[in-house]
Amino acid sequence: MEELLPMNPGKSFNNITEKKNYENTLQKSLKRYETLVDSIDGIVWEADVNITFTFVSKKAERLLGYSLTEWYQPNFWEDHLHPEDKERVVKFCKEQCGLLLPHDFEYRFLASDGRTVWLRDIVSIVTDNGNFTGLRGVMFDVSDYKNATEELGKSLSLLSATLESTADGILVVDRNGKITINNRKFQELWNIPDEVMHSKDDAKAIESILDQLISPNQFLMKIKELYEHPDWESMDEVEFKDGKVLGRYSKPQFINGNIIGRVWSFRNITVQKQYEKNKEKMLHNEIEARLEAEKSVRLRDDFLSIASHELKTPLTPIRMQIGLVKRNLKEIGGTHPKTMIIFKVLEDADKQFDRFLKLVDDLLDVSRITAGRLIIENEEINLSNLVLQKIDDYRPEFNLAKCDVIKKIEPNIIGFWDKMRIEQVLNNLFSNARKYGSGKPVEIFLSSLKNKDNTSTVQLIIRDHGIGIAKENIPKLFGRFERMTPISEFGGLGLGLYITNAIISAHGGSIKVESTLNVGSSFIVELPLSQ
Amino acid sequence: MKCNEILIVEDDKDIRDILKTSLELEGYNITTAENGKVGLELLPIMNKPCMILLDLMMPVMDGWAFAEAIGKDMKLAAIPIVVVTAFSKERTSGLKKIKSIIKKPIDLDLLLNQVRIYCGRAAAHESR
């Protein structure tokens, strides 16, 4: 490579040829020098002591859009500095020049089209015998770098703001056990002293928190395991001696598919855990309470059963004793006039006995209904025949009350019902009709009706023409212990319709009443007919 | 073959007595036991009964246990058992091998009808 010759205006030549050669060489050298300067991707410049440019390379025009003439104007540099940077930059430059120090700095410069361009300026001082005579330097466009740095700064600030605003404690540790980053929440959750945090040493941080934990060994084992398997994710809970519980979640940190560390996040789940514990406790209590309730239901059922047994046990010999006397009186009494009188007394005693028995049964039924233990045991019955049978059974009562019975019974309605309970319903309704409709006919209708959905309903209507029920009393009619009439005139506990309604409901049926005061009442029972 | 023998297993003395008296007046031979255990002890040594009238709730051995024990004994399993009880249907539905249930308080005529089914009309009654 040829050397660049120094320019030396005072050089003397021996002949023309030598001079020519020298000039040629000089031209070439200058050309190469210019090409070299212009090929640098920056502005090569020289300036005088007032920082007015005396030379700029051609790149200056392209980079900032100003012509070279403009560049050589006095104060060009200062005038085109970004207003926000101007004071700082000029002051710094002049200080450095005063101290004859080369300097390297960055500032914003305004391009001719109004753009802001970031320049890095590397400046050296030109001196002559120790005196400051000018400046020389290179400017590079560092806008891209600057913008990237700014973006990076934004990302960092976003990251930092995110880290600090999250309710979780976050810790990032690199593969050498050095803490890369953490948020304040992390430090708070773990009560780690500042000096430990500042050391950035994960091992130290771990050591500082161990004595707070219930199972430090387990905690350490988990960490060891995860550091041995950098690609694992994990999720578990850490329990503190003071009752605090942290949820621990850990995930590897990747860059370009390579694991460079591990991110840990910790969440305070103490309240949640307590809630879960309470919920468990509540659930447990609930189960206990249910078992207790079931036990008391069982006890009550047993009591009802035993009460029924105990109440009826003493009645048994009385009934049989009456029966025995009646039966044998006929045989031995013969035609003695007193025989018939005694027999009549025994008959009356039997009736009183029935009344008493009915009261006991009603009270037991009410207890069963209240306890929700009215059990229906269905069997196939011919309801038509049952109703006819009951009418016959009840005929003496109707006759006594001077009630003619008008009946219209559809034959052979067969379905599944509880025979004993249906008899009870009929008894109650017949008894009411007789009681409140004495002296007037009683109508009894039984029929089956086809429903729209192809199912069938059985309808039983018992109509009396007696005292009727006042409108305001109708809603109360099926209530417990409700009585619409004075006890002095009409006896009973007022339980009949309550029990009747319960039995019909238990069969999936319904009962309603249509009544007019002093005209009479119709009780309409509807039962689903399933065959 | 006529059979007059009836075993009554009932813990309540008043009920036991009136049952015994009523049935004896009709001409039957009555043996009584105050619980299932006594009943089981009496069965092998008494004349084989044509029926057993059985109460359910009794001390020592109740009617359910008695009926089960009878059911397992080949010699006794064929004896008809009629239960007399104050229990409602739900408490008696579990009983097997029971011919019928008479509810307490017992209607004498109903009882005698049942007795006649298994034992026939008693001699004393027939003689009249």
C-alpha cells in the first residue's frame, strides 16, 4: 500500500520532472484521503476555537441535509443543537476544551427537515505548543441505538411497574443462584432483610427465611429438586409457623429457547386457606347436625311407634272384656229383662271406646304428619267397591242423622292406593257430612276423568246440604286444630280435615271445598289414577 | 283332625288373661307364654298347637325374633302365626310367615273368626 505523503508547501525540487511527479503523487494522495474521509459512515470534521467548522466530510450533507456552505457558517453547530440539550452540550464542550481534554458525548441535533437526530461526537483537541488552536472529531448517527435504548427503558419501566403493582411476590434467579430481579412484595412476604436482598445471593435469601417455616427441610428439598431440573414447573404451598400460608409457583425462564433461570411467584393464600378450613369445619358441623337431626327423627319415630303401642295396649283388654261380656251375656242372660238393658250399656261403652280410639289415632296421625312420616303403602284396590262398602258401613250413622244417601258410583275404578288411609279419608268426610248436614240428604259421587295428557284422575264428591262454611273460613279449613263451629255444638279435635288433606296429598292428589253458608258444602277429592 | 290347642305369646298380663278367658270360653285349650323365649321353651313340651297368637313388642325375646326362630325349625315352621299388635303397618311389613295381623285393640269377633280358620270350631262351642 502506498503511503500518504505529507503536504509540505516549503518542499524544494531538483527538477521539473521531480516536481511534476511529486504533484501527481500529492494529487493521488489527496484523492485517497478524501475518499477515505468520505467513506466513513460519520461526519469527519474540523473546527476553530469558536467551534465554527472549517472542514466537514461530505457525509454531513447526506446525514443532516444541510449544504456544506451552511455547515461553515459561524455558530452553525450551536444553532442547530436540540434546544433541550444545547446548554448542557455547549457548556460541557467548552469546559473540556478549556482543559484540553478529548471528549466523547451524545446529543440531539436538528436536521434540515426538522427531524431530531442523535449524534455521538468523538472530539480531540488540536494544540500548538500547548495552546488550544482548534477541534477535530467524528460524529456518528446513533438515533437507532438511542431509540432502542429508549424502548428498552420503557420495557424495563413497564416490567418494574408491573412487578411492583402485583399482589404476588416475584423472584427471578439465574442459573448461578444470583437474584436477577425481585419485587418489594417478595421481600415483604418473606421478611427478608435489605442487606440480604442487596447481596443478590439466593442461597443467603433462603437461609434467612428458613426459621419461619414449619417444614424447612421439605421447603429446601423442593428448591433443590427444581434447581436440579431447570425445565420443571411446580406449584405447592409453604406453611409458616405463624399460620401464614404462601402459594408457591415456579417456572423456568427462557431466552431464545434456552433456560437462563427460574421465576418464582408467591401468593399469600392464608385467608383463602382459613376459609377452606372453615368451610371444611362447617361442612363437618353440617354433617354432624344432619346426623343429629336424623337421630332425633329416628327417636321421634320410635317414640311415635312406642306411644301408639303403649296407648293402645291398655285399651286392648277393655275392648275384649266388653266383647267377652257381650258375647257371653247373650248366652247366659237368656230372656231376663235386665239382659237387654245391660247389653245396651255395653254397646254404648263400645261406641265411647271407638270415639276414644279415633282420638288417639288422630293425635298419632298428626304427630306423624308433622314429623313428615306419614307413610303411604299402596296396594291394588277397587275404589268403587271400597266406597260402596264404606257407605254401607256408615249407613247406621247416616240413618241416625236422618241423612238419605244419594250415590252415583262408577263401577270398578281400580288403582293403587293405601286402603287403610283411603278408608280413613272416607270416614272423615262421611262423618263431617253427617255431622254438619244432619236431616238433609248426602250425595256421594265417584267417577274417573280422562286428562289431556292421557292420564286419569279419580274424582270423589261428597255433598251435604247442611250449615255450610263461611267464605272467610274456607282457607283455614284444612289447617291443624282449626274448628269452624263451637265445641259445645260439634265435638272433635278439629283434626279430621287436616289429616284428610295430608293423606290425599301423600297420594299425589288434592282436596277442595265449595260451600255456601246455610246451603251446604261439597268436598271434592281428586286422586291420580295409575293402573 | 280337630285341634284345640292354641299358644298365646303376650307379655301384657291383662291382655294375656282376657285372650285366654275369651278363647277358653269358646272351648279352646290355651297355653300362655309371657315372651318369645318362654314360648319357644313351651312348644316342644305342649301339645302341638293349631295356631300361635303372637304379640310383637315383648321383653327378653320379641315377636319378630320368635317368628324367625319358629320359621327355622322344621317341626314348628308349619304352625300358623297370627300377630296381635298395636303397631301400624309400617312396623309389621317386614314380618314373613305371618298368616294375618289383628290390630289392637282386638275385636273379639274378628279374633274368633281368625281362630276358627286355623283351629276350626272348638268342641265346647259345638257341644252346645
